[in-house]
Amino acid sequence: MTLFPETTQADAASSDLLASAAPFDLGAPQQRRSSVSATAQAPVSVRRLVVRFALAGLPVLAAAIVVTAIASVRIGTKLGIDDAKRVSYASALLVEEQALQEELLEGDPDAIAAMDAFVRQYILRSSLIKVKIHTGDGTIIYSNEPLLIGQAFPMGEEELEVLNGEVDVDAEISDLSKEENTLETEERLLEVYRGIRTPESQTPVLFETYFRYDDVRDVGRDLWRQFAPIAVGALLILALVQIPFAISLARRLRAGQQQRERLLQHAIDSSDAERRRIASDLHDGAVQDLTGVSMSLTAGARSTDDPITRETMVDAGTKIRETVKSLRSMLVDIYPPNLYQEGLQSALADLLGAVHNRGVATRLDVDPRAAGLSREVVSLLYRSAQETLRNVAAHAHATEVAVTVAVDGDTGILVIQDDGVGFDLDTLANRAKRGHVGLRSLAGLVHDAGGAIQIRSLPGVGTRVEVRVGR
């Protein structure tokens, strides 16, 4: 077996061109790829899957808690506002029935004092901090803030609707920028309106109460604090209940993966055993018989005096010997006897020897670490080289071919590059139509073992095939 001479500039240029060429997609079936990926992946870890399941559930749990908290606070705030409306409604009825006097409309000091005493004793509380009574023109006839009594402020649309009886009770957040609220010291207040009438003239006036909005909102927080243990506890229990199911599913997934791996290994072993049996049967049967026939014909040709018979027997013996030679080459293809005993380098050297006999210069470079690759990886690398070199011999019309085997961890990397005629997608498609599906079959074989194949070719430059297989 001859080696390539020193790499020339032309060789380097060809390698660069092939490296820059787009790889060919041989269209390995998607179903095949999906089944292979499951076989080639790392063993399933039940603990890792359960941890990932739990971690994936944490954002959902957190989101559910946040949404529940927001909803609870909003519902609680609405309940607090409704409660403030009920308190204001009851307070307005109490004032209307027991404290409202006609003299209050005239600004009588005694009526104002009597109303103030009643409001401070029966109406004001921790959250209800202010009371105002307006007439229809917006004049404040009473407030527990004395500086506001007698001042007039324009009423808003909502206030007029309540005063005219169109709305029973209304509430809104106070606009502290309004002139009538300039004396307020609270950051946020809730205003509640209720219309009442004086006892004799039935003059409508607006009863207005102010509540601390923080106290109203605290109702929502209290509701959340009461509801949180139930909601969060239920969500946590739900998550914990799902963990045993996750463990069961992870174990089933691992068992399925192990079963697929066993089936694949069994298929590989069975195929290897069948090839070995066929090779043995051919060697011990047909090859030996044909060898015997060839020897008999040769001996017979020497002993006969008839030149025609001698020539016929010699010709037949020659053809039989050629057939035996072809059969022995086929035996090496079916089951190389030195692949596992002598190693990948020796088996590849035999393959290159057949190419070299066709007048093609060859070069072989095998990383010494390839001896540590698994039997499955070595077998697939050999089959890939066998199919590729068969294509080189049949179609490439190359003058040089190089085979390189590198090792990256547990991965074997086979690179075969020739300087032949190359091909393009149209050429590849035409070959497939004519029944030449060697490269596609090789791609399927590599993908089935969880490996990867990359083919780059340019017309007139050559072809580069790279196969990566790991275990």
C-alpha cells in the first residue's frame, strides 16, 4: 500500500474547497432519526427527571400563588368598599332620623354643635375619619373639620346623581387635588355619598363620609392571609401528589430506553453472528469446493493430450479461480476476520489494498486511541469506510484517496477524501433513480446507531465524507 506524497498546494486548495462546500442532506427519514436519538442518548436518570419536573412546576406554582394573591386582594378590597358603603348608608340613616335639624340649613351654631357631638359619638371610628353634609348648591353646612363649614364647592356628576336620588349610594377614591380636600393629611381616602332629607321641609342634602383607603385595602390583605394557607397548601399538595406519578413515568421511560438499547444491541449482535455464519458457510463450503474443482481442472488439463480439452479446462480453471478470489473478497466484506482480532487499522488497510490494486494512490492514518473504541463503533466505522471506498472505486475515477480515523473521547471520527470527479445534487438524484442508494443506506445506518454523517462534494474537485459515531 503506497502513501500520499507530501501534501501539495493543489491538495490543500482542494481540501479547503471541500471544507467550504455545503454538506449534502441525504434525507434520512424523520422517524428513523427520532428512534435513533432515543437509543443514543445518555441513560435516563429518574432523579434528574423528577427534579426537573419539580423545578418546572415551581414557576407554575409561584404564578398560581401570585394570581391568587392578586385576586384575593382585589376581591377583599371590593368587599371593603362594599362594607364602607354599608357603614355610610347606616350612618346616613342614623343622622337623618336622630340628628339632622332644619336649623342646620341656616347655619345655626347650636344645630352645628349638636350635629358635631352626635357625629363624634356615634359616627366617627378608626377608619371613618370625616363627615360632610352638602346642600344642593355645594355649600357645606356641616363637617367635623370646622374650617370647611360655610364654604361652597361645585359638585361632581356622581354627587348630583346621589343627591337627586338617581343613585342610592356611590363611592370613589378622593381627588386630593380638589380645593375642598386641601386640608386632608391622608395619602388616599375613599369617599362614600348618600342622599338624606331634612325632617320638616324634606330638603335634600348630601351626606358624605371619608374612609382611610389603607384600612379598606387591609380587608383584602386580611382575606388573602386567611385564604393563603388553604390555597398554597392545596397547590403544594397537588404538586406533591404528582411526584409519585412523575417517578413512575421516569422509571417507565428508563425501562423503555433500556429495552430499546437491548433490542438494538441484540439486532447488531444477531446481524454480526449471521454475517459470521454466512462467511463461515461460504468459506467451508462453496469456496473450498470451487477451489477443489479448480485444482482438479488444472490437474486434468496437464494429463490430457487433447489441446482443445486442455484449453477448455485451463480456461474453466482460471474462471473458477477468479470466482474464488471474488468470493474471498466478498467474505472479507461480509465479515472481516481481522477487524476485531487485529484492529481497525489492519481492516481498513485491507479495504484500501483493494482500491490500490485499481491504480489509486492511498493513504491511511489511524489514531492509536482507536483501539480503545467500542466494538459497535469500530464496526460502524468499518462499514462506513467499506461503503464509501466502494463508491470511490465505482464512481469517483480518483487518483488519490485518504482515510483518517480520529478519536474524540468515546467518539470515533472517520474522514475519507478523494480527488475524483465529485458530484452535485442532480447527479446524486440520478444515481438514486438508477438504484444506486449506497450513500443513502450508509446515512440510514449511521443515523440508526445515533451517529452523524456529513458529505461534501464539488464537481471536478472531489468528495469528502465524515462519519462521527460515539457510544
